[in-house]
Amino acid sequence: MPRAIGINHVALEVGDIEAAVELYRAAFDFPMRGRVPGMAFLDMGDQFLALSEHAGESPPDRHRHFGIVVDDREAVRAALEGTGAELLGGRGLDFRDTWGNRVQVIEYADVQFTKAPQVLEGMGAGPLEKTAAARKQLADKGMA
């Protein structure tokens, strides 16, 4: 069975990116991680909050999802077959459960999210390696 290891990020729809960035940065110590058109990413150490601007006419929760970090994304993909979950297209593995909740599955090796070796061992998931890109992200922040 694939193991869920943690949460990578939370995404929220907002009506106005600038106002949302101002509010969240005023309430929390969120450094700006980056921006793309219609989105802002606020840093939480090795995790982040993604703010997505929606047009007022769109239905709610179009982009709201959570990202869950796993030790084996392909094992999750295989486990989802026949469950009624809807696999969504894209570069990784996203799916909707039978109630419509969107989940993004992220491989531990590919992201800067890190669990201490003793925690991974205690979970029966260690040791796990990181890609060079993920190690660089951690090193750039002084976390490696």
C-alpha cells in the first residue's frame, strides 16, 4: 500500500489576488514565493499557500484542492483504478473522489517538503531520497 506522508500545499480561490496577498501577509509571516498570471504563492517554509483568482461568475471550488505527499505516486494511481475516483489529466496525478473533492498527489522525491529520517522510519516509509531539484530548493533556503 502507498503511504500518505504529508500535505504539500493548500490552494484557495479568492476574488482579488492583491487584496488576498495583502490580507494573508498581514495576518501571517508569509514571504512571497512567486506569481503567475491570476495566482500568487505564499511560502510556509517547505510548504505553501496558493491563491487563485476567480472570475466572479465561476462556480466555487473550481481550483480548490489539497496536495498530498506520498512515497510512490504510481502505486497510488494503480490503487485508484476501480475505486470510482476520476483521474484528471495533467502533468502529475490529480483525481476527484466520488464526492468531487480534488486531490493532487505529489511524489516525496520531487518536492522540498521533508520529513525527518526518524519520522519516516517510524512511519515505515524511510529512507526516501530527493531529486536534485528538490535538494536545490532546500539548499537555497538553508534547509539542507
